[in-house]
Amino acid sequence: MAPTAAELAQYYNCKVDGSFVLLTLSSGISKVNELIIESIFNELHPVIVHAEIKVVIFDLSHIDYFNSLGLSLIVRIHKAVKGHNGKVALAQPNANIKELLHVTSLDSIWKIFPSVDEAKIALA
């Protein structure tokens, strides 16, 4: 059975701000299953591919650890946004997340910023 919107809300918050989408991921994202990742992506897809959206910023300040499914959500959103000439950026990852991004070479694909505000300024 697919999770409800209320159930999905415990894993992320989505805020549209002009041409930006800010996705704040909660610490629970590291404990999800594939069905939840699929449901989150399906819920977000119409928002992130909207013509006015140019940048999706992931606020990772609440994440201590990422498993492969959590990382796959960012990859899927990156592909959807890139298909509409948009960009993905990551903000406030901790040292563990930075190391994971480096080991997987994903730090060469996405810009990483110390804060959401710095990401917005740089990508405006």
C-alpha cells in the first residue's frame, strides 16, 4: 500500500521560492524503503519540472547518514531537473555526507554550499 501524503511529510519538506525549490530532508530519509522513495519522487516530480523552476536545493542539515535509497532520490530528481535545463545543489551536508559524495564522485556533479542562502545567491 502506497504511503499517504501525511506519512511522506515526515521525510521531507518542499518549499517553492520563485525559480527555486528548497527540499529539506529529515533524518528519517535514511531509513526509508524503495516504495517511500518512489512515492516521494512521484509527489515531487510535478513541482520540480515546472517551467519556472530552475534550481532544486537540497537542505541536508538534518541528515546524519544517507543510504543508497536516499541518495537515489537526489539522483532521480537531478535527472528530472536536468531534463528541463535546471540544476541541483546541496546545502549544509555534514562531514559524513561530504565524504560519501566524494567517494561516489557525486561532488563533481552537484555544487555543494555551506548554507541554503549561499546556494541561492550563487545560483540566482
